[in-house]
Amino acid sequence: MYVETIINGNQLQVVLDTGVNTVSMAKELGDEIGLSYTNEKGYVKGVNAKSLLIEGAGWDALIQID
């Protein structure tokens, strides 16, 4: 389900999954909307997907769902 949301004052459409405990996004999008993060290196892999490099981890982003 797509919902309108505001992250750090930026209006975005996001996919809402109420069963997750982490959020993933492209580094370029995080930079564009001004998220701060610390450099973290590692990989993440989903079911039936290739491994992707983790660029960083961020905390304390204000997320508003209307």
C-alpha cells in the first residue's frame, strides 16, 4: 500500500509495511531529503534477491504519515 508521508519535511509516497522494524532506501534519496547517518559497512539480502551494500545507518528521522 502506498501512502503519502513526510520525512524531515519532505513529502514522499512510500510503501507501508506494518510488519517491519527497519526501513531501507537508496543512499541518493536519503541524501536528497537530508537524512543524517553514520557510515556502516555490510550487506543486506532479501529473499530471492542479490546482496546489496549497506552505505550507512540513520536514526531519529521525523516521519509523519497522514
